[in-house]
Amino acid sequence: MTNILELAPQQLEKFGYLDLDVDPTLDLVEEINKLKKEKNAIILAHYYQEPDIQDIADYIGDSLGLSQEAARTEADIIVFAGVHFMAETAKMLSPHKKVILPDLKAGCSLADACPAPLFKEFKKKYPDHIVVSYVNTTAEMKTLTDICCTSTNAVQIIESIPKDQPIIFAPDINLGRYLVKKTGRDMVLWNGACMVHEIFSAEKIAKLQIRHPKALLIAHPECESHILEKAHYIGSTTGLLKFTMRSEATEFIVATEAGIIHQMEKASPHKTFIPAPPENTCACNECPHMKRNTLEKLYVCMKYELPEVILPDWVIREGVKSIDRMLEISAAAGL
Ligand code: 13P
Ligand code: SF4
């Protein structure tokens, strides 16, 4: 019989995960819970994961919350149900722990939009600037970054920098423009964007608002400025979720990845959440990278502890400084 672990390197290279036949009669939830206990593993999941993954996670959160949890966990294995840059961040924060990800090819269009070698050249043109990077970047990009940020703490991070200090902001141009407006800081912006958040149609949203005149438009700052200008509230995934919980409104048009609606509906079952419509004919707005993870892949990944996120020591050593700085500023700001 072929040993699965012998096949693993080719399979991971080809598919990004171990492509095994999982017994369809298995109760995956039960099996995953057993593996969690046996291996002292913790499952961290982003709000954009499938509902069944969110429901089995030990912690569900936004990019900031997930980093804080990865830094503080005492588990031996961190199972990251999210995308690659998030699992890399967890590895940098907990380098002695094993970090596994259900699908290594769960990438991010923002991280892809800013390759470290290109950014290194770009940075040379601005020698007196410091670099603030959205956490949606590769580990190598973090070695070229002074301070990371997420959409929860971006304003506080920018405001913590002396006013006369010029800044390069990478890689999300939409979040960058939003921050320029919000903080009044004139930053040099890298031109990257999220494929999910740049697809919303202002025209279709306007039509939806005619049909639902009481609905509030809530948007993630990765959306384009013409969407943000019309939003009643702008915030990170956690910010959006909390807003829907405390708002007296009962209808919301949600301009971010549709996965977050699962937690919104759980928290406010009497309220209605309508995914903002994209430009294309598809009725959904799901991140194809986030949705590469499935319950089956999560089970296989926990069973074989593969694929594992491995980073060179120098990348961990240099890259973690920008994440630590972000966590320090966030803690001082009470975030
Ligand atoms: P937050 O969850 O930090 O708001 O970020 C959204 C996102 O696009 C993650 O990839
Ligand atoms: Fe990246 Fe956008 Fe997907 Fe978030 S939603 S992981 S920013 S591609």
C-alpha cells in the first residue's frame, strides 16, 4: 500500500492539499473535535470561511483578532482556517508551534498584488518614508514593512506616526485612499486591490436601496471610494458585525465578503442581511481563496498535520517586528 506521506510533497505542490478520498459516512465534525483534543490543536477561523468551518472553530475573528489569538494561544498546533498570509502571520507570532492550513493555495489578491522584490525597488525611490502595510501581504513583504495594520487599527496606526514623517502605504489603494481622507495624511499609495471588494456595483446597490428604503449600506474599507461614499457605516469585519448588533435598523446591505453574514444572522436572527450585488451576473460575492478551505480539507489537514506553513528563520525574525509593532500600538489604543 502507498504511504500517504510519501505522496504528500507532489500532492501539496500540485493541489495545495492532500487529495484523499474521505469516507463519506464519517461524521467530520465529530472527527475534527476528536483530533482537536488528541493533538491539543486550536482552530482559528476568519469570518469569510464557510459556515460549517466557522461553527467548529475555537475562535472566529477578523485579521487583528486572529493575530492576537495566534500570539496568545497555548495549543501545540494552530489550524488556520483562513488564507495563506494569515497562517504566515500566525507562524511568525508563534514560530515554535506547528501552523497548518487546509489548503496552501488559499491566497489573496491583495498579497499577490505586491510582490516583495518589486516593492523593494519601489521603496528605494522614497528613502525617507516609513512603510505601513496592510496585514494582507506575504511574510517577505513584512520584512520590508515598519508597521503592519489591519482594517480595525489602520487609523490608530497612521495617527501614531509623527505628522512630519512621510509614509508609504501598501498594498490596498482603496483602504489607502480611505485612510488619507480619514487621517488627513498624504501618503504614497501602492496600487493593489482586493478582487472581492472592488467588484460591487454602485448602480445595483442603488436599485436595491429603492426596494429596501430602510436598509443601511455597510461597507468594508477595501471597497472602492464610490461605494464607501454612499455607506452609512464603514468598518472591518468585526466593526461591521458589531454595528449590525447595536444598530436599531433591521435591514442591511452588506458590502464585504458574504461569509460574515453567517455571524450577523446568528447574532441578530430577527434582522435581514442582503449581500451587496457585484458587477458580474453572479449573485454572490465570495472570496475564491477563502472558499478553497472545506470541512473535508480541514479534517485531512488535522489528521496528517499537512500542509504546514514553514518560513525561513530570517523572514520570521525580520517580519515579526512589523506585526509586534502593530500589536503594541493596538494594545495601547485598547483594540
Ligand atoms: P478584516 O477581517 O480584518 O476586516 O479583513 C478582511 C479581509 O479581507 C481579510 O482578508
Ligand atoms: Fe484577499 Fe480579498 Fe480574499 Fe480578503 S477577501 S483574502 S483581501 S482576496
